[in-house]
Amino acid sequence: MKKLLQIDRLLIFLKKMAMFSIILSLVSVLASLSYGVYLQKKLSKSQVYILDRNTMAYTAKVVKDELTYREPEIINHMKLFQKYFFNLDQFNYKKHLEKALNLIDDSGKNYYLTLKSDGWYQNLKMNNLIQKFELDSIKVDVKEYPYSASIYGKTIVYKYGDEKGGDRKRIGINCKLYDVSRTVDNPHGLMISKYHILYHE
């Protein structure tokens, strides 16, 4: 008889514990849902949502962060293009130009074809010349799309062993940049467009 009473009490205790656990779980779930709804309402009031060119929605913070990281990428992309397009000698010019032309649209290709038709690359090869680019400054504007960039520096052309006696010219360039897919050949996901030589003297 005592055993039956003990089993009965144990069953009652287990039922109470199960009910308590269920109620506690429900209260936790309801509290979490309520807090989630509260946070969502609070955030939706304090954030601005922006649609990009592909109709993707971003919060203002995400857009701000993206542009913060985009500026150094644009600067590096411009440096990379200038390095490959202007740092040439008779041994590397084909390889460098191929890499440079992956970073720019037809505006750069047209400039390359003009130099080629003028015999510049043949002259470089035949006369054992080296061309280098020295960077002075880069200015970038990411507030408007397409992005704008200006780059200033000097080109130096000289024969092997005669760097001091080389021909130095100041160069100023401006251009626009568009977002494109990132690839091995274009790791920044940017395409230079409307590449315009302001002066080269």
C-alpha cells in the first residue's frame, strides 16, 4: 500500500514538474518574441533603408560601411592600373599591358591602340628604354556613382643605367569607375571608364 502511495505521489510530482517546465518554456518563447518585435520596431524607426542598382536593400550603416571600404579599393585599383600601364620595359611590356587592360574599358584600350599605332612600344623595345610612373596624389569621390577618381604623377623614360638623364613629364588623369564582378584578373571588382589624360607634359 505504501508503495502505491509513493508511486502516486511521484506521478503527481512528475506531472507538476512537467507542467512547470512547459509553462516556463512558453513564457520564455513569448518573452523572446516580444523582445524581438520590440527591437525590430525600434531599429526600423532608427534606420534608413536604401535600394542599390540591383534593387538590393541595405541599411544606411551597411551602405556607409561599404563605401568606407570601397574608397581604399578604388585607390589601390588606380595604383595597380598605373603600375601596369606605365611601368614598362622591353621585357615586361606585353605582360604588364595585358594585366592593365583587364582593369579598364575601351577608353583605356583606345589610348593603348593610339600609343601602339604611334610606334611607342616598338620604340621602347628597339631603343632599350624603361618607362616608370611616379605617383604624386590620388583623389577619389565615392559620394556619387559612378565613382570619380583623379591621379597625378610623373612619367620617366630613360635608357638602362641612365635614370637621372631620363625624360620626365608631369601627367594628370581623371576617370570614372563602375562596380563589376570580382575576378582573379580584377580582384577589386572595379572597371575604369572615361579614362582621360588631362595633360602629359
